[in-house]
Amino acid sequence: MVIIVCAKVQCLRNLYAVMKHRVNGTKIVPESSLPGVKIHPLGGREYMVQEGSRTLRAFLVSEDRNTKTSTWWIDGFTYEVASTSPLDELLEAMGMGATATAGADHLKAPMPGMVLAVHASAGQSVTKGDTLIILEAMKMENALKAPHDGVIESITAVAGHAVDKGAVLLTFQK
């Protein structure tokens, strides 16, 4: 029950009405789970969860809205929650999702487009979330960000050149 409660609290807190959640790796769809559970915000990051006479306290330990992940403390245990929307799933299926752009040692183009700018250089240390490359696709500028902390080994992307979907734009040192 606590795992489902964790997903339901995440759903309530972020108003992710149609989100799917993974709690410690277990897939949960809270909308159809435990309809008798009541969740009451207590203020800040704290919630009270009730199911009949059973009461639990839930506390949001950390949250990353960019990756849609959070860590919850519920009744003495810690739970990791990863949330995905139908749009996230669609982009992933089309090869344009977050995991499609980031390999263990490279950054790939999530879609065909024109490289507008390269904001990195070989040997540069980068932090997760740093903008590395600006890619124009379908008349929109897309900032491709570092998927993790690391050092850039080489850059194959050149400003002003077209790239295909899946093209390796830069590699990280291992």
C-alpha cells in the first residue's frame, strides 16, 4: 500500500493528472489504485495519508522537476518516484525522448536539424543540465543539455551544418 500511496502523493503534489509513476522501479498507475486513500497537505513538503483508521506521514525529501523524479520519506522508509506523462512516452517511442539523446559516453541528435551553435569544447568539464548545443528543427531552437556531469572528449557537431536524427554530436570521456 505504501508504494501506491507514494505515487498518489506525488500525483497530488504536482497535479500530474495523467502521469504514470515508478516507485523504486515498480510501475504504478495511481488513478485506479486504492480509491479509499485520502491525502491531506499539511503545509510545505509534508502530507498526511489516511486509509480507514491507518494514518501515515509523507515528506518530500527532494524533487527534480526537469527529470520528474522525487524522493519521499513515508513512515520511516525512503521511496524514489519517477513520473512520466503520455507525451514523454510518445517522444521516447519516437526516439526523441530524454534517454534517446543521452548515451553513457555520447550526446545524439534527438531529431534531424541544423546545428545553430556549439557551446562546448573538447576537454571542457560540464555539469548535468549545461546547454551544450543549440539545434534548430521544425523552426524551433532546441537546447541540448549535458545528460550528466563529465568531461567532453570530442565534438563532431559544427555550427551551420545539418545533422540526421541519431547523429553523434559529441562524446564524453569514459
